[in-house]
Amino acid sequence: MGRILLEDMEFYAYHGCFQEEQVIGNRFMVNLEFELDTQESELSDKLSKTVNYQDVYGIIDAQMQQKSYLLEHVGRRIIDEVFQKFEMITFVKIKISKMNPPVGGKTKAVSVVLEKYRGK
């Protein structure tokens, strides 16, 4: 088994419960980790024997552009689509951070972390 990590992907998106967040938007950082059997790709050196992380990035990018009130909802959509598109993935962990969130004081970020094993 192996893990592939897409780290510190930055997006400008319109997620949040406040109307201003849905209009003005904010900066988000996303980290996604997934697990799969990498034995064939380790031996063959062929992209066809693994998951192309460009395709995973495309899923994340598309889902980040769909407005949501909650980061939990965005994260669940990403996890569900990754599992749907890539049967060889057995585990996904995602961290979505809203940078400089409107919490009434100076805060670097608020983050949501979700993880899921296939079939659970």
C-alpha cells in the first residue's frame, strides 16, 4: 500500500454561512491524502497502474468552485467523487482550511478534517 498526498492547494471560493462570504469569497487551502495499492506502479513505472493526481486535483478544483455553506459539505462531495471515479483508492483524508475566517478576531484559519475508508 502507498499514500499520495496533494498538499497546500490554494483556491479562491465562496463557501460560508454569511451572505458576504457567498458574495466576496475567501481563500482556502486544501490537503488531500489517499491510499491505494502501489505495487504495480512501483514495479512498472506506468501511470496507467496508479491514480493520476492531476485527475484528483481536477475533482477538488471543480468541487471548490461550487458554493456551499459548510466546509464539511464540500469535503464530503470531494471524498464521494474521488471514491466514485477511482476504484483502486481505499482511503481518503481531506483537510479544508478557510483562511482569515470571520470569527470576530484575528485567526489564521479554521479547518475541517474528514476521512473515510471505502465501504465504511
